[in-house]
Amino acid sequence: AQNKEFVCRGHDYERLEAFQQRMLNEFPHAIAMQHANQPDETIFQAEAQYLQIYAVTPIPENQEVLQRDGIPDNIKSFYKVNHIWRFRHDRPLHKGTKDKENEFKSLWVERTTLILVQSLPGISRWFEVEKREVVEMSPLENAIEVLENKNQQLRTLISQCQTRQMQNINPLTMCLNGVIDAAVNGGVARYQEAFFFKEYILNHPEDGEKITRLRELMLEQAQILEFGLAVHEKVVPQDMRPLHKKLVDQFFVMKSSLGI
């Protein structure tokens, strides 16, 4: 079908490259497009067949199931990828002059939401897109969402560790390490430079509430990390004690950079 858009559910654990190859085998005359940008008119009018393939993220309908405590993780993971009508794809774009020292300042996100005619998975593994909506998220909105997602991920890993649902604590160790490491190596400071400066606050009076929200999320993250490190200390195996100690030391550096 000409100029149509579909969301397709790949095989379990199928990598994007393998899926692309499978589609190109099914459409041997198609030319694969190497980017996820919206194709221009010449492509839509062309005689040739083009295929544009990129990964999308499911947007679960059952948010309350995912956020309620006490619901087993296997049920939550089912709802994350089943009965899904909406999917999204984010594309980073820089507006204005890109600050070499601090890319957060100009990093906008173009978010495309795809709405299907029917929910996936269904009788078929793929359904047509009925509607697409495109919005742009400002650098500040983007920073808020990144922090919200990271805080949620930390909370989930910590609670799995507490309730002994995790045989292996590596995911928690890696997440704590990633967040603390990024913060100590300028993550927190970059956000502060980008959005807590007098200059930004004066130029964007409409962003007052969002700036407050970002600050709250940063402080909340410090509390979650502190709790996470306490849980980690109880379960960390002997050979990983040195790494744990390094995390605790780095966390103190992070707290002082936040002014806590």
C-alpha cells in the first residue's frame, strides 16, 4: 500500500537489524531509508518503493496498574507491552547555537505519537497507523522527563532488591553507579547551569513551575539514592564492597554539589 505507516511487533528478542533484514527480504525491490526523519514530498511521489524502519516505544494504557504498589512485576511487564494503541518515537534536535560545554541548554526533542486502528498484539502482529501527532519538548521539559524516568527506574530496582525478587543485584548496582557517576561528572551541574541561572529564569518567566519541579526531582533523586545505597549495603557481596564504598564516597560529592 502506498504511503502507509504501520507498527509491527517483531519476534521475541529480535534485534532491529534482524527485523530490518527480514522486511527487506519480504520487499526485495524496496530501498531502505537510513534515517527516521519525516520523508519529503519527493519520496511520497516517487515511483520507487521505499521502506523506513525505526524502533518505537509502547505507551501503556493502564498507567494505574504500573504505578500501584504491591502488583507483581510480571503483571506490570505484561501491561507495558500488551493492549497498546499508542507508540512514540523521539528525535533529538538542537535549536539555536549549540553550547559545546553544555548541550542540555539547546537540546529539544521532537516527539511523534502514533495511534493505531487497533491495539497490539492482535490477530495480526502489525496494524496501520490511524493518526500521528508531533509535539516539541523544550530542553527543560526534556530534563524533567529524563529525571522522572530515572527516579522511577531506581525505585523499582530498589523495591525488587528489598523484596528479594532479584536473584542478582547487578541491575541495581549498575543503575546506582550510572546515576551517581553522571551526577559527579557534571550531570547535575549541567542542569543547574542550564536552567537555574538568573539569565534563564529572567528570559523564561513562564517556566517558573517547571524549574521548581526540576529542582524537586533532583532533591528527590538524592533521597532515593541515599535509600538505595542503604539497601545495597545490606545485599552487596564481599567482592563488590570496594565499588560500594566508591559509590558512597561519590554520593557525598554529589550531595554537596546539589547544596544539600
